[in-house]
Amino acid sequence: MHDSALVLFSGGQDSTTCLAYALSKYARVETVAFDYGQRHRVELDARLQVIKALRAQFAQWAARLGQDHLLDAGVLGAVSETALTRDTEIAMQANGLPNTFVPGRNLLFMTLAAALAYRRGLQVLVTGVCETDFSGYPDCRDDTMKAMQVALSLGMDKRFLIETPLMWIDKAATWQMAQQLGGQALVDLVVEHSHTCYLGDRSQRHDWGYGCGQCPACDLRAKGFAAFRAAGVKN
Ligand code: ZN
């Protein structure tokens, strides 16, 4: 019987939805993020706003929401050169992966999260990785996560469960999930406080939230929100 979880929570739409998912399911929930020299601190700031808003607006979840952790993963910036850690244009590479791909990033994050969960006595690791995402990051695949679950459980001699509630759904369905978990109030919270834009733009407000409106992350979020809205109108 699982009753506690650690959510990998970056402050984006996906991980905010995952946090709501965990809060609806587990009695004790903690959050963790990684600071690895992101080009913009906006996401790390956004996550604090999301946590604050969740506590203020969802009393039943506030009682379950425990400590927030921020771990330094700056070593990633030292070993990899990507558009997320350096000031370069986002582009597709010859191998079919965008240059936002940071080799080993999720593997490192899952390992650090498991070590933290071990210390905090938390059983489930919840992450918003997704195979239907446009980018096809190999370390977001279902097989990778299943292999990590086995490796971490064996390597730490503790049975971890890795949950990936968004693995097979698209962005429209992620908005839908937020609506099912917390109604319009949660959808509004995700729109207002979560941050997805690669360029860190918080100056332009759209019906789907803040962002440049041009980068691949904004494009995906905007299209997903439009599809979610259109489906809602039909129902
Ligand atoms: Zn953007």
C-alpha cells in the first residue's frame, strides 16, 4: 500500500498536473526540482508560485503537501552543451533530437530523486515524462522509466514505484486531467502560474498562459489548450 510520493516538479504545465495527481492520491507528498543553470530562472520561480497557489486554493491538498526540495544539478551544465544550458538557438540536430536534449538528464534526476525519497521515506516517484511529446527524448520513454524503476529499486534495496501519469496522453488530455482533478480552479491555476516557454517570457499573456507564443514549448501548450477548449465546447 503506497501512501507517500515525491513529485519531480519543475513548475511547468506537466509537472503541475502531476503534483495535483499525486495530491489527489497520496496522504503525504513532497516536491523536488533541480537547478542546473537553466537559461531562465523563471521556471524555478513559477514553481514557488504554483505551490503557494495550490496551498491557498485547495485546503484538502494543502494538508498533504509537505517539504519542497531544490537540488543543485549544476554538473549537467559542465558536461553538456545544449540550448537549455547555453545561449544558443533551439534547433533540430542531425540525429533527429532537438538541441534541448541534455544527455542523461532524466536519468540523473530520477537517481537524485530516488536518493532523496529514500532519505525522506517516500515510496512513489511521480514524473511528467511523456512519449507523446513532440521531442521524443529517449530518457522520457516508458521503457527507460521501467528500467530506472528496476535499477533504482535494486541499487538502493528499496522498492520504488515510478508513476508517469502523462506517459501516453497529449497536451489537450493533460489539460483535461487538470480539469478532472481540480476543476476550473486548477485549470486557471495552471494557466496563470505554471511556466513552459523555453525563452522564459512572462511578458505576454495568452488564454493558455504566459510565453513568447513562438517557441516549440509555447506552440505545444497553445495547441493543446485550443484542442482542450474545443472538446469542452462540443461536450
Ligand atoms: Zn515560448
